[in-house]
Amino acid sequence: CGNRTRKRKNHHSHGASEGSWSIIVDVDGFHVFDNADASQQAHVFAFRDRSWSSFDRLELASATAIRQNCTMCPAGESAYSAYASQQTPWGACAVCAEGTYKAVDGSAPCSACPAQASSGQGSVSMYNCTCMKGYTGSDGVACTACTAGTYKNENGSAACTLCSRGKYSTAAAATAEATCSDCPAHTCSVLGSGLLTQCICNVGYTGPDGGTCVACVAGKFKTSNGSAPCTECSPGKFSTGTGVASETTCADCPANAYSGPGSAVCTCIKGYTGPDGGVCTACISGTYKDVNGSAACSNCDKSKYSTATAAISELTCVDC
């Protein structure tokens, strides 16, 4: 049985040599001492087996037969000091230490909980072993580490918690939400992201996954998250905004103005003049303009005239 308390019993011998003997019982057997000289161990009688329900009858020289019984340690307690919560002088029972358990009465030592699980002192069941912070699993079984992108800040069988959107964590077995770091500026991530590269550029921004994201320049837009490049506004449209997330920001150029793809401003077409992005007016008669842009209309040469407006070629100027 688990209670290995040494029991000392005085016994008077009979026979040719009179005297008094003391008997101490422990896990090895009976230690018999001569009371006349207690410092000298006279005999050790080993138990014939390790069944501790009772001690074997032992025949001692010059002594009568002796039979001693001991009490079994209950579940949650053990006399094995290496597994109990405290030292157990003389083999006394002590409660099982944290992280161990003992389910039955008897001499068995306290058993260690599965890896990464713990229990309170005096635990009487394997199911008292619960997963520690940073680990998850059913009570009483092996626990697995919370994966990157998750954490668990309490003991028990609860699932690991996902890092929030816009955060990531590369650590396994994390025990606190503080391990979830913010993604870089202008990036986003899904719940439970476990890599920096899962932080991707927001709409209206472009750049490598996990890297620096820059706003789409004027004349461009980007409608989806990720590392794709920004899209140019169509010809004949323009956009002055930066970091734009929708094509609807690409507006039509004013009348008699033109833009190429990805333009931030419209310019006057041939035959019309005016500032870039401003109102364009037709070249008057006697003038022409054969290029796009803000240039002024050109006059017909001397001795030539033209009655046309918004002329786009010198050929409209005819001889007088």
C-alpha cells in the first residue's frame, strides 16, 4: 500500500540471549535494531513481494512471529516523495503535486499529466489534466500548440483564439493577444494570419505582400486588395485623386478636350485652345491648331485667309 510510514515496535526476545529489540518498517522490509545499541542495525528482513496490503509474517531469531498492516494512500496522494507535493518523511502520504494525478488508492506513484497539460494538487483523475496556456486539446489527452496567428491565454480545453483582422503573429504556442502585431500601413489581413506576407495592400494601394504599399497615383485606381498594379483610367477620362479604389472616380474630359490612358488632366484637342484641365475654345477664322494641348492657335500666313473656325490644318488657309 502507498503509506510507507515506518512503524517502530519494541519486542522482547526470548531464548539464550535476553534483550529488547526495535523494528522499523519501510519499503525495503523490517529493520531490526538492538535497543541496547540503537545505532547498530542488526538485521534487515526484505519483503518477499511488493504487495503492500499487508506485511509477510517474518520469523525473527530470538523473537516471536510479527505481522504488521499499513494504510493505503488514497487517490490523489502518494508516499513517493519524488512525485508528491512535498517531502514525505518516513513514507507518509502527501497530495500529488501540480501537474500530476493518481486515480486509485494504493501504492502507485502520482502520474505525470500529458505533455503541455497541468493539474492542481491532489488531482484524482487524468481528466483533471488540462491544457496550459498556448496549447489546446481535450482534458486528459495530449495538447497541441496554438498555431501561428492564434493564441490562448488561459488553461483548459478551449480553442485557440484567432488574431484579429489587420494583425498577424508568427509565434506558435502564443499565450497573449499582444503577440498579434499590426500589419504595415495601408495593408489588411484575414482573421488568424500567421505570416507577415498575409498582410496585403488595401484597395487603392499597391506593393508586395508584407511590404510597403503606396497609393495609386492620379489617373489610376485599384479595386481589390493585394499586390496587383493600379489600373489606368480609360482614354478620354481623368482622375485627380490618389489612392483611388473605384473606376467611377475617372471622369469624362470636358468638351473639346482629350486625355490618354491614366491621365490626371485633360488637354485641348486640335482646333481648340485653352489651359490643361480648363475650358477649350475653338480657333477663330484665320487661325488653326494642328496639335493637342494648350498651345495657342496659329495665324494663316500673309496673303492667305481662312473663314473656318476650329481649323486643324494650315491647308484651310487659302490664297487671297
